[in-house]
Amino acid sequence: MSERSPQKQYRPRKAPSQARSEETVASIVEAAAQVLESEGFEGFNTNAVARRAGVSIGSLYQYFPGKDALTVALIRRETKRFHDDMAVALTLRSAKAALEYLIGAAVRQQLQRPVLAKLLDMEESRPGLAGEVGKLDLEALFATVVQRAIPKHTRPEVAAGDLFAITRGMVDAAGQRGETDLEDLERRLKAALFGYLSKAGAD
Amino acid sequence: MSERSPQKQYRPRKAPSQARSEETVASIVEAAAQVLESEGFEGFNTNAVARRAGVSIGSLYQYFPGKDALTVALIRRETKRFHDDMAVALTLRSAKAALEYLIGAAVRQQLQRPVLAKLLDMEESRPGLAGEVGKLDLEALFATVVQRAIPKHTRPEVAAGDLFAITRGMVDAAGQRGETDLEDLERRLKAALFGYLSKAGAD
Amino acid sequence: MSERSPQKQYRPRKAPSQARSEETVASIVEAAAQVLESEGFEGFNTNAVARRAGVSIGSLYQYFPGKDALTVALIRRETKRFHDDMAVALTLRSAKAALEYLIGAAVRQQLQRPVLAKLLDMEESRPGLAGEVGKLDLEALFATVVQRAIPKHTRPEVAAGDLFAITRGMVDAAGQRGETDLEDLERRLKAALFGYLSKAGAD
Amino acid sequence: MSERSPQKQYRPRKAPSQARSEETVASIVEAAAQVLESEGFEGFNTNAVARRAGVSIGSLYQYFPGKDALTVALIRRETKRFHDDMAVALTLRSAKAALEYLIGAAVRQQLQRPVLAKLLDMEESRPGLAGEVGKLDLEALFATVVQRAIPKHTRPEVAAGDLFAITRGMVDAAGQRGETDLEDLERRLKAALFGYLSKAGAD
DNA sequence: TATGAATGAGCCTTCATTCAT
DNA sequence: CATGAATGAAGGCTCATTCAT
């Protein structure tokens, strides 16, 4: 059966009610991350993931209905990591500080596991997976913070989207180049974002 | 020595000397573009490309020594289209006008075949293909124009790289979202790039 | 390291730990023998072998990393059969009896599955497989026995090599012609080997 | 059309009546020899032969109805070379001298183009080609000479066959090992053949 | 007749997925 | 529930052969 059924589930097959299951699921997802990082797309296959996770391929399919579900779970995990860090920005009083925190989060996120981040960016845009993942959540959070910083901006959602795109572009490129100087990257990123706002702020 | 070198060739197998051949090669590359656009990575296989091109699989392999070579050819074709447009900027007297022309070229490029552009950006960064494509040429051209515009900038290559990354990020995102308003995108992109320069210009 | 080493493995992919697996492996090797015998080189392909073995092509590749590994396994099986029989010669006290036993073993070996033996002799000399198989083991065993029989011979390794070559030549030819009279062949082979020794013995 | 028709012709498509054609045919056969020697079986394909011969693949098929026909032609050429050399033995008065000449011819033949000789030995025994080639001619000539040397031998054809097999076995092995000392090989070969005759001569 | 572009059957191999144990 | 042997669709690629020019 190679015809991908449109009703295919991307959610884990079972809500892992027991602690044991939860552990297994987590170990599989982490194994997926590791395989993707060390072997790239070419080597990202379910058998390799199961092997690395130390479970049987049968078990993997017990928890994930298919390869895509596993990919989605991995993307969700990474997105959540990012989202949780970004959410801290919401607790900051100063809007500018919040925006700066966001920038720092983006840089941190990317430079922690750059290869993984890049690969997931790619997977994320696969038509079959589109929308299934919580990318928009990130943009929404981003937008919330941004809009607090630029209350007088016309079209704040557009601006938020652009800032997000700029961030992603610069940060991906930095990962690609193998940059490791976080502070330098952060400084340039701030220049880009605040620069954008200063020019586009009052259309 | 019959051992096939592991360093696969990415160059077309034969220079299509006859008009007939040239047509065939072009039709295969265009078919590759179409398949990639309509089927995505999953459906991008040599048999599908040959079928879409209306040639046999054997013919495809007569002109391209492998799947990667075909991908590289496609990337080169798209890159060339972009490069040729960008090169016009070099003929402009005003540095600012040149930079603005560049921005327009990037926008035009991306919005013509957005899906294709995004997919190729991805393929381009595949480890196996790295360096084989003319990506650096683009960045080099970009850098040339940028450096004329910002003679007093410290680290002009870094700035050029950042501008390139910003452009790519915004323009990819726009394509992803399905934006069609070229002028609006161009305006925002200018805001981002000139904004970046105004903030990062005098470190 | 995802780059697959060009030095393909010739060893079975997994040691068949379970009885079920062992059977499968054996049936695949036997199927390979049969296909080679009945279809010759032309028809010796992995799909045919899998079909004849009554397993899926996937199973074949679960146990053998490639076609060559399967060939090597077959050669090893046949070589082992021969080797084990020849090894009996080492237990004989009389050097002459040992040599005669060897001759008998060679004749037996060849006439049991003549076509297979000939085909494997050929495959064995394929550049890619050279050294991977236990051919030298056979010659070494042969040499051991021979040297016990001809202690005063100058260049005993050369003599052993020649005797091996004579044996192989005569026995292959007999198989090719479809001879079935083992005793007659054995008599002539003895004439050849002892004749060689009587003439070349005291250079 | 992959089904090999049993009526397939192995003879050149046209009797090359013109000198030009004869040259072309010869150059193709020589190219076949060279490809087989330098690339082995793996690289022995019609396109490679045509390329090496400096003719188009179409021309090759003009002169040979298929790949097998080309192989047969090559085997015939090599066989003829051998046969012509061996035939000189018939002119010698002494039977022993004739036999010795034969031995020398075999050694020369093998050591001139050892790889080619081995490869052709293999091709020769392919079921599809069996009988099409003139191997038996060689054995017949061999038998004629041998029988002159051993008039009192019982079963002279058997003896001739054995001598042929011994010769082929030793000479192939020598080629395989890369031996270059013709005289040494010849001496050992004589020991083998005359040794065989001395032992098997008077059953 | 020569050419070489084109053809496509068929081979090797991978990997997502299933299911008997 | 876990296991991992088994499955087979599908994809990359080669090469003998044909045929329009």
C-alpha cells in the first residue's frame, strides 16, 4: 500500500497513558533527531531510528502510525522547545526587552542544533505535512510580542511575519556557515530587525 | 581502471552538439522543474521526469549521468536566470540604484516560480551537492554590488551575507504564503535591507 | 559518517541467530546454486534467486548485502565442502595415500555438480571478488599434503601449484564433457600427477 | 526484444566483400579484444567496443547481428591465431618435436594476452555459445599431433583430451599468477605432459 | 551505408510497513 | 505489548538494440 491515504493520522497512535510508554515515545523522537542530525535526510529511515532508539521497528509502529507521524512529532518537539523559550518574553514588562529576548531565543534555538533546525525547516514545508505542525503557533507568539513593541505600526501582522522571516533567514544562514559567535549574530540580527522597524514602521 | 570513481559527475554527460539534443536536454530540465513543482520532493524521480519530458528513461541518462546531475542542472538553470538579471545591476552608475535593482531582481525571481525556488534552495544545501552549484556566484555578485553601496562599512562581506540571507528569508516566506503583490514585497524588502545597513553600517 | 564505504561487504549481513533465519539463508544459497546451474551467468540475478528460494527479494537483501556477497557465500559453501573432504587426507599416515585421497576428493567434488563447479571457478577469478573467497585455503591445504609427499622436491610450492592446476584442468574438462566414470578419471588424474612428479621431481 | 531467438546468427551479417569492410570488421574485433582486456567482463559492452573501434554503434550492428556474434568472432580470431601456430607442428618430421612445438605454442598463446585468453575460455563455455566456436578444432589438431607421438597408446583421443586439459589448466594458472618466465613454464608443462604419457601410456 | 539519439526491458537495491510468534 | 523476519512496491541506472536522418 503505497497510496498515502488522506485520512492518515499524524498523531501518536495512543495517548501514552503510562510512564513507560511516554519514555519510549520520547526516546524514539530523540533517536529520530539524532539520526537526522548525523545521517541527514538520506539516512533518516524508520529502521535506523528504531535501532538508534534501542527499540524494535514493531514498537516504533506501535507508537507512530507511520514515518510522517514521527517526523511531525519531532517537529512538534523542536517547535515546543522554541515556543517555551519564546514564551518567556511574554513575562517581560518592557516591550523592547521582550523583543530582544525573542531574538535571543531564536539565535539560541538555531545554534543549539543547527543541522536539525535546518532539516526541520525543510520537512516542515513538505506539502503533505503542511499545517499539521505548529509553525503558525510560533508566528503567532512572535506576532504577539512584536505587536506590543510596535503599537502604532500599520499592518502589524505583516511586520511580524517579515521579522520572523528575517530572523529565520539570518539564523539559518548562520547555522549553514557554521557560525558560533552567538553575540555577534545577535547584534546583527537586532540591527536587521530594528532597522526594518525603523524604516517600515510608519508607512 | 573500471572502478567507477565515487565522485559522481554532475556535469551533463555529453555536450549536446546537435539542435535535436539541445532541445531534449532543455525539455528534460523543464520537466524536472515541473515535476518538482507539482509533486514535490517525494515525486521527484528520474522516471517521472522522463515521462513528463516525453522521453525515455534511457535518454535522460544519456544526457545526465545521474539524478543529482539533473538536479544540479536545474539549479544552474534557475541560478543563471537570477544571475543574469542581477548582473544588470552592475551596469548601473548609482550604487543605490544598483542595490535597488538587485532587490527587484530577487523579488521577481522568487515570485515567478515560488515553489520551485524554495525547493531548490533546499536541494542546494544537500551535503552531496554542496559547492557543485553556483550558489556562491550569486552571493559573490550580490557582495560586489553591496560593497559598492557601502564602501565605509566594516566587514562588508559579512554585511553582504546578511543582506543575502534577509532577502532570501523574506522572499521565500512571501512565496510560501502565496503573496503576489510584487511592489509591496519590494518595499518591505528595501525597508529591511536599508534598515539593516542604517543600523549595522558603522559598527 | 553516512558515506557508504566503496568496499562493499561480502559477509552475510546478519548472523542468522534463529533457526528460522538459518534455514532461509541456506535456502537462498541453494537457490543461487540452482539458478546458476540451470540458467548460467546470464540468468543469475538476485530476483531469480529470491524467487527460486521462495522468499522475497527483501529477505535476500536482509541476509546478503549485495549480489556479490551471495556469490561469495555460494563459493564458500562449495569450497568448504571440498575443503572438508580434502582435510581427511591430513589424517592419513602415508603421504602417498594422502595424495591419492586428495585426488579422489577433487574428482568427487567436481563430478557432483560439474556445471556449478565450473561456473564458480570462473566467478572466483573475477577481479572484484579476488581474495575474498577461500580459494587460497584450498591451494594451501593441497600444498601441505603435496609437500609431505615430495620432501626432496626443489620448489615444492611451485609443484603444488602445478598439481593443483593440472587437477583443476582435467577435472573441469571432464565435467564439461559430461564424464561420469569416476574411477577412470581418477586413474588418469593419478597418471598425470604422479607423472608430473616423476619428471619434475628432481630438477 | 530480450527473448533470444534460437535462430540467432553468429556469423557476420555480410561477407565483407570489400577491403574497406574487412578492415572495419577487423578493427571492431580488435577493439572488442582490447575492451575485454582492459575493462573485463563488466565493461565489455557493444557501445564501448564501437567507441574504441572508432565506429558508430550502428556500424557495429551492420557487421555483427548482435553482441554474441561479436564475441564469437573474437573467439574465432584468437582460436585461429592459436590454430595457425599449432599447425606448424604438423610440418615437423619428428613426432616428439611436433608435440614439443605444440607445447610451446600453447605457452606462447597464453602468455601473449593472458587476460584475454582467460576471459575467452570463460565465454567459450557459455551455454548459448557452445559449439558455435571452433574449440573442437583445436582439440582435433592437438589430437592429431598427439596420436602421431603415441601410436601404441590405447584410447588416444582420451589421452589427447587430457593433455589438452592439462595444458590449459597449467597455462591458465600461470597467466592468472602473472608468470612471465616462458621457459620455466614450458619445462614444467613438458614434465606434466610427458609424465602423463609415461604413466598412462600403456594401460 | 554510416551515424548516434532514442528506446525500454530488466537488473540491483532500499525502506516503509505488516504480522506471525 | 514487543519483536524482527518478511514483504514488495518503487526507484536508480545500464546496455543491447533499433531507426530516422
